[in-house]
Amino acid sequence: MSGADRDAGGLKGRRIAVVLFNLGGPDDQPSVKPFLFNLFNDPAIIGLPGFARMPLARLISSRREAAAQANYRLMGGGSPLLPETQRQAQALEAVLNDRLSDDEVRVFIAMRYWHPLTEETAADVAVYGPDEVVLLPLYPQYSTTTTQSSLKAWNAVYAGSGVSRAVCCYPDAPGWIEAQADGVCEKLDAAGDAPVRVLFSAHGIPEKLVTSKGDPYQEQVETTVAAVVAAVEARRGPIDHAICYQSRVGPMKWLGPSTPEAIEAAGCDGLGVVVVPTAFVSEHIETLVELDIEYAELAHEKGASPYLRAPAVGVRPAFIAALADAAQQALGHTGVEPQGAGCKAGWKSCPRQGASCQGSNAA
């Protein structure tokens, strides 16, 4: 039923669909290999023509299946990302329906590499018949490997009703920053008098994406960290901190320093660490296995003690409020816009092609 049909029937308000983008994760052990194939078959991840990319994706997913299954077994067999995202969707839907009481808001989840896949969610949204569609990534910092890939996938398959617009990024949204600062302060309290360095660990990307393709991700990670540090220091005074990047794969040069290098450096300096997943909003394999198990063991070996890890923001009210703010602001525009200032420089891969940026192309 269209908005006009509902008005004719005496119903009021808009029907609003908010679509949360995330990467997804395998539900169980048999899902691991097809999930990996979907991941490596994405041209944003492996930039080869399809005829070359598909067999390579099959090869990589086959070779990595056993090791990945072992890691997912440490979390019960599959990824907790979908149930975590469902809780975020439910919390956001409740806030938005409270704020927009004259409208009807429904929050959907579109995963890039596993169910509910983008095309499945696009069909569900079309059946819902929205007047307005807000595309809202659960990636605070924009990257070609995450938000751009998700937006391209959505635009290729959605054929339903509604005026669509997208939030490209929100690296310094106040509620997102507050939620991260709360987590950091909680762990600093737990450290007590022990000297620690706060390591802001973001998922890495190949350096050439920044230098050659003009990906704004690194700049936006730095924007997030600067805002969180300012919020923490306003409460506690100066903190020792550093930015690092995790999850490196393959032979290419990635953004650095790596999180293992940063942990080792802290140990050499006689410091413990508080590790903050500063580009992740939900718990999943990179936090529960890589940070909590692999890097904890490394910290023990390198003498970086205590080793503490701030939780992902999850459903902290401040973060859900930030998502609600972004969705509400998006209803006032069309196209793609940041929540907040967006990029500081004119990155080639910015979806607004420099419209929100200051200065010359940084790449």
C-alpha cells in the first residue's frame, strides 16, 4: 500500500524502512566455506575480472576453510554477528518509532556475505512498501571495502518503492564517540594503577587503497580516535594511546602499525594495554578470537600486562541514539551524505566526490 493509499484509508504518517548494512558471518560450520567464497568473490576485496576472481575465490575459500572453522568453533561453531545486529536493529526500531510517533518505522538487516543477503533483504523491503528508505551502514568509517561495496550491492538489486538515501559515514557522531569513551574508561578503571597504553585497533586494509584509490578510511579512523581520546581525557586527563590495524592477510603492504606490533611495543615499554575495537560495532570473530584469544596470548608472551579489551559498543544507548540521529538526519536529504563533517580531504573514493570535503584530493 502506498502512502497515498494509506492516507485515503484514514491512516497517517510515512512508512519508513531503515536498512542496516553489515558484512555478515557464517551461522555454522557448513556455512564457513560459502561465506568465505562470497567474501573473496567481491570485486571490492579482490579487484580482478569475474572470470579470474571466481576461481581464485574458490581456491582461497577451500584453503582457508579448515582454519576458519576452527576459529568459529571457539565461538560455538558460528558467528554471533547476526544476533548482535538483530539486537541493534530492535533497539534502533524502538527508538525511532518513539521519536517518529506519527510514522511507522521498520529496521531491516542486509548482510554482504551471508544471510540475510542484500538481495533477500531488498525483496523484503519491497514487500513492506516504504515511502522512505534510509541505508545506514554499521561501518562508522567509510571504505570502498565495506560501505561502498554494500551500497553497490543494494543499488543493483532494490526495485521497490520509496525515496532512498544513504548515510555514508559517521566517524565522529557524538553518541558513537560517547559509547566508545565509556568502554575505554571502564577498562582504564579496571587497570587501576597499572601503566597501560590504549590501543585503538581498526580492521586493516591494503595501503594502496588509500594511496591509489583515495579511500578515506584511514583518515576517518584517525577522526574517530581523536574524538574518543578527547572525550576520555576530558574525564580522566592525558592517556597514552596509539592507533593500530588488525586482520592483515596476503603479501600486500597494509596500513600500520599492526596491532601485534603495537602490543609488542607496549610490552617493550613496560606497559599493559587496553585494546579498543574502534572500527567494529559488534562482537564477532575479529574481536572474540583475534583480540580476545590470539592477541591476548601474544601480549602475555611480550610482557604487555595487564591485557584488557574494551567491548564493542553493541546496544549501548548512546550508540543506538547515534544511529537514530543519523537515520533522522538522512530523512532530510536525498543521495549520500555523512552524519557530521565527513571527510576532511578530497578523497577520490568519497561517495560525494569531494562535495563535503575541504582541500585538494588527498590521494
